[in-house]
Amino acid sequence: MRLLIAGGGTGGHLFPGIAVAEEFLSRDPANEVLFVGTERGIEARAVPAAGYRLELISAAGIRGKGGLSQIRGAAMMLYGYAQSRKILKEWRPDMVMGVGGYASLPMVLAARGMRLPCFIHEQNAIPGLTNRLLAKFVDRVFITLDESAHFFPKGKTLLTGNPLRRQILEMVAGQTPPSIAEIHQQQYGNGGGGPFRLFIFGGSQGAHAINMAMLAALPHLERYAARLEITHQTGEKDAAEVTEAYRNHGFNASVMPFIQDMAAVYQRADLVICRAGATTIAEVTACGKACLFIPFPFAVDDHQRRNAEAFLKKGAGFMLLERELSGERLAGIIHELAESPETVQRTGALAFGLARLDAARIIVGEMMKKL
Ligand SMILES: CC(=O)N[C@H]1[C@@H](OP(=O)(O)OP(=O)(O)OC[C@H]2O[C@@H](n3ccc(=O)[nH]c3=O)[C@H](O)[C@@H]2O)O[C@H](CO)[C@@H](O)[C@@H]1O
């Protein structure tokens, strides 16, 4: 059977698609997957790197743009629709799934026009415009959070969680959470102050504001430099500056613009400091990690904050809003949590309790039923 997965743009849309592809391929060695995205999206690099075939189409945003760019966006979408029809006629998929992002709009509409079974997955608490439009045309809408259910037609919407890639699921399956006694020993054994491992990252593109806040926090954390083991994903632009700052302040830090093996880094972390993208949240909860969310304040409809709030209500994480973010404040929170291993452990355990590990399996199962 053939599954076409359309969309992307950012990792938060694409990686759930890759998780669904992995599950679909695992069901039958004869199954095939084709991804369709745009050349500007993360899929242009990440899909071939993951070993999948990718076709590129033309697509662009229209929402909130003025005159000329809106016309240009609409023209690109029309062209993308024609390209989608051509791909569908040539590759002949059995079903099509949209994972959000511009490319999913023309492709899912074209597939619907050709009467193929169509599905979408929404990652966020507040859906993007593409999925709101597509919901009317598809057979089923899969959602990550209950909060987004009222945006979609009731009869076809199913709460599944956010599909997780194999690298995360395998890591989760293989890990045994440490006991409180072990955590105590680690933190306070040998005369006190075992390593405290921080993982800082800013979603698939890195977060400049988090990078700068962490640099501003370093002078306040210098007394702790020997205890902190830091892994910091910066995105492309800030990598050199952040590396140098850690070195100048005497910190043991591994700085990378982008991380391929996220599972390995999550596994080692005691505390994760990150944005509140939906896929990030699904992963840190699955890994049972305590997390300080700093939502991206300009995300459409402030959806990152809403994503995080769903977890905070249950004590399964911490949040710091960007308008309250300063080096001193960030250092204060890191310091406090490094001194409270029980709080860190309890928060991670609560997060794990909210994780949905079977989203990809449920989604593929539901898609097969429509064939
Ligand atoms: C600015 C913006 O609007 N961002 C949106 C985007 O975020 P973004 O693309 O940042 O997505 P998420 O934070 O949800 O997920 C990031 C994904 O990238 C992966 N990763 C990240 C860094 C790295 O070095 N390596 C790596 O593989 C993570 O493991 C994760 O799978 O899509 C999300 C899902 O629709 C939304 O919730 C976010 O609001």
C-alpha cells in the first residue's frame, strides 16, 4: 500500500509525519511512503536524511499578508494544486495525510478531488489555518490535545496524541526511571552536588531569545559551573557566540546548531529548557523529563502557551513567559531546581503520566479502516 504524507515547514509538523511513516512501513515490507513538501521547509533536508523519498511543490502562506504577497501566495497555491494532481496521478497513493504546514493544503485538496481517503493531524491546542480549512474535506481529523477538539467536526475527530518517532519510542522502552534514592545519591552523594544535566533547545529552528537569556544567566551560575553539564541546541545563527560564552565563563557545554539524535540527549537530561512546540512537548513528556517551557510569544494565536498550559494545570512542567525572561530569573530557576531533585523527579514522572506513546499506531490503524 502507498501512503502520501504532505506538509512540514518546521520540525513540529514534519516529525509526527515521519513517525506515522515509520509505523506504516513497519506493518508490511511492501508498503511505500512518499513525502510532499516545499523547498524552503525543513523537509527538504530532513526527509532525504531520514531515507524517504520527497517531492517538492509550490505553496505559501496567505494569512495576515497584504495585497501583493497575498496574490502571490494564492498563485503559488494554485500552481501547487496542479503539481499535486500530477504527483497523485503518477504515484497513485492509496491514501493521503496532511500534517499541517503550507504544502498540505493543495495536496490534500487535490487528493480529495480525486476521491482518495484523506486525513489530517493537528499537533497544537489551537489549530493552524490549513487544518481548519482542510477539516471539512477529510475523512478523519487526528488531534494531539483535547483543547483543539471544538475547532473540528465532532463525528470525525479523534484524540490520538502526537505521533513519536522510533528513536524516542525505543529510548523510552529501554529506560528505567531512577528512584528518589538514586537521585539523592546522584545529587548529594560524595559530599553533595552531583552533576545536574541541562538540555536547552529552541524547537526545530533554535530560539534566539532563549540563547541570549542563557548567556545572560551564566554570570549568575558561575558558582555552579562545576556541577552543570549543559547541552545546548542553538539553531544556525547563534552557535559560535554561545560556544564562546560558555568557554569564557568556564562551563562544560556541548553546543550544536541542530541535533539528529534527540532521544540520546533527552535521555541524559535532568531538566529540559525549551519552547512549547507541540512535538517538543510530546517528546519531553514521553521521556519523563521535567521541563521549563518558554513559549514562543509570536506563535499564531499564542498556541505555544496554550500547548504548555494543558500540562502545567497538572503540575507536569514549569513555564516562564518570554516577557518575564531574564538571565537572573533563568539562573534562579535553574539553581532552585538543581537543589530540589525530588521536585524535578516528581515533575518528570507527572509528565510521563500524560504521555501518549501509541499515537502513530492508532492513526495508522484508523487510516487502514478507511481503505
Ligand atoms: C515558531 C512556531 O510557530 N513553531 C511551531 C513549530 O515548532 P517546531 O518546528 O519548533 O516544533 P516543535 O517544537 O513542536 O518540535 C520540534 C521538533 O524538532 C526536533 N528537533 C529539534 C531540535 C533539534 O536540534 N533536532 C530535532 O530533531 C524535535 O525533536 C521535535 O521533534 O511547530 C509546532 C508543531 O506544529 C508548533 O507547536 C510550534 O509553535
